[in-house]
Amino acid sequence: MGIVKDEHIVVLSGAGVSAESGLSTFRDSGGLWDKNRIEDVATPEAFDRDPARVLDFYNRRRQQLRQAQPNLAHQALAELERTHSLTIITQNVDDLHERAGSSRVVHLHGELTRARSTARESLVYDIGYRNIELGDHCELGSQLRPHVVWFGEAVPMIEVAAQVIQTATRVLIVGTSLQVYPAAGLVDYVADRVPVTVIDPAEPEGIRRARVIRARACEGVPAWTGELRNL
């Protein structure tokens, strides 16, 4: 079966998708921020103050990711890519979309399976699920850090994401409330004629002119992709 012509589906995915694979979210009750203050583990200042604590936090997240598996939502999107042009813009730092088979994924907030130099941001290394330890250096001799966007840092991929979403002929928003900027501003780039669907078990706020499917990701995404294949 060939790719559907003149169609480009763009998916905005967030923590709610990964949560159904057992990964802790940041903002829900019982999530990571209930147990760790942002100021202690997710800012440049925290890393300067106590790099060992920050590295340990992300090492534990990486080991949790190693044990997680893509769920039905990840799999349904990967399957849809076989018949439709599809790009995923995700706020998640895990690799579950890729492990499910999606090949075009824009990571707004970085990737847990990569490390980067503290001396030069362009020096990025694939580390898989290995830990980053104090004394692990880049080729310039500087300490490695997680390749994630911390609070207070710029989001380098936001311009790429804005360009991608302007080409969308259909948009799906799943697993995110889109309350955090600059990611939340991406919906402003969607053309007026483009249909937008939100999959969320609660009533989403601040997203206009969208069709809402009140369901969790593992239920709503396979149903939505099934609808597209039947069109």
C-alpha cells in the first residue's frame, strides 16, 4: 500500500502518552515533581551546584526508560506512518516513539539517551541507557550532561517544530495539556482550515476549534488512526 498523497499528519505528543508505558510524568499528582524540586534537578543552576545529584536523577530516569516498552498509542502512530506522511513533535525525552517504529520525531526537550558537552552544545553523543558519571568528559575535556532542555534554557528545536506544523494537513494532540511554552504556542501555527483532534480523558483547556476524543492515549489513538485508514 502506498503513502496517501497530499496529506501530512503532525502529532503533538506529551507525557500522557509515555505515562501509559509506566514512565512517571512531571506534573500529575505523584509525579516526578512531587518528589523532586525543579530547582534541585532540572535547572542549569542545579547542575552547577550539585552535578552528582542531577546526574543521578537522570540516570534513574534512563534506567526506568530501559525497562519501559512502547504502548498501543506509540504502535498505532508508527503503523499509520506506513500509509501516511506523519511527523511527531514530542515534549517527551524518551525514545518510545522511535522504538515503536516512528522515523520522523522532533524532540523539543531533548533526549534521555544522549549526552552533551558542557563546553560546546553541538557536541552530542549517543549513550543509550548508560549512566553519565562525574568524570565522564567530552573530547574537549569538559563534563558531560544530559541532553535535555532544563527550565530556563532555550528550546533549540522550536523553530524546526514551527516549520513542520505549518505544513500539516491534519493535527493530533495527545498526552499534553499544551500549558507549557514555547510548546503551547505551536498550535498558533496551524492553518485555520486544518482539522485538529485532541485525545484527552479530561476536557482540555485553551485549545480552540478542536474535536475532542475523551479517552486515554492507548484507547483514543488506535481508534483515531483506524478512522483515518477507513476514510
